Amino acid sequence: MPVDTWFPLAIYYEDLADAPQHRQALIEAVLDLEAAGAEPRNFPEMAWTGDLHGVEQIHLDPRFAWVVDQVETHTRLYLGELGLDLSAIDLYIQRAWPVVSRYQQEVGDHRHNTAHISAVYYVAVPESGTDAAGCLAFFDDARPNEVSPGLGSENTNIIATWNYLNQDQALYLPTEGRLILFPAKQRHGVTMNHTEGLRISLSFDIVLTAAPGQAAGAYEFLAPPPSQWRRFKPG
Ligand SMILES: [Fe+2]
């Protein structure tokens, strides 16, 4: 009784070889930025995220140059795996920020709606490789095999066996030195940090545009590069 599966979500990951050499300097840079950032706006049960605290340009900060380089390299590999013609596109890091999750903190589910690809890099993870410090959870909103919408939810809990054909989320164990890339529109969140240690990650939002040139304005679904834009005169 074969069952075929189609339309996979592609999540890329790589354990970066030089990660241990960069760990301590990255931790210090993140904690410096957190200390110098805006007054905390996060709810106590939510992790500190740089984007809410004026710390969203670490891609321009030389202390993060190594990891920015890695993000660029692996994003190209990821898009190549997805079958894109890399010569036709330009890639930009639009913004990037640290996330610090402490004891009993999490990150609610969300999408990165202003970007195309999102990256996360794990700088420091207590009990790395286990779920203790909080997993990255991806949620499936398409639910292609949910033959009657809502099956398995609170009031219609008739799924006898959860398996790969009906799973509604995928959990990634946080692992120090690992870089993960995923479509920015994929809804995701981070589960609770149950350890007393600091779980430190870096997030990157990446945008695709057409490469400059004749075809750049001709694609229906790819923005021309910002170098071809005109900014309005101040109004
Ligand atoms: Fe995110």
C-alpha cells in the first residue's frame, strides 16, 4: 500500500566548522548590545529580541562579520538547492538581530513578512542538542492531509496516531554552531527555555531582488534592485 508524499517544505541547516572559535566573542557582542539597547519592551515570559529594542542591524557590525559571511554562503547554497538561477538575482540582508531567551522564556509564533528567507544561528545553547533550552518549531498552515479541517484540534481530537502524514509542526533541537535557513513566510516560534542558562541566537532577514540589468524590471514577482529605485523628494 504505497503512499506518496508531495510538496515538501525545505529547511536547510549546517553545523559551522569554526563555530567554537567565534562563540565567546559573539556572546560578548550580543550581551553588550542588549545592555546598551532600549528599555526592555518584552513581556517577562518572552525572550529579549533585538528587533524590538533598537538592535536590528548586526549585519553592519564588524563583530558579526564571520557569521554574516556564513549566512551569505549558505543562503546561496540553499537557493541553489531550490533550483534558482543565482545569476538572475541579488541578495540582501535587510535586518538582523540577536535573541536572548532566559529561564522560562519563549518566542511566540510569527512570520517574517518583510523578508523572503530567514536565517537563525545558534551562538550559545545550554544543553545543546536537546529540547531543554527551547526548540525552533515550524508550523504547517497548509495542512494538505487534514481531510476534514480541524481534526485533531481540541474539540475534535480523534487522531489515534500522530505521524509524518498528519504532523502539524516540526521541531528543531537547538544546537550550538548550527545555521538554519527557511522560507521567511513559514510560521514558526521558539518553545520555552527550561534551563537557567542563556540561549543566544541571531536572526537574519534576507531579501531577493532581480539582478541589475535589462530584465530587472520585467519580472512580475521579483522586485527590481534598490539601485534602480527612485526615492521620493522629501514631501
Ligand atoms: Fe522568527
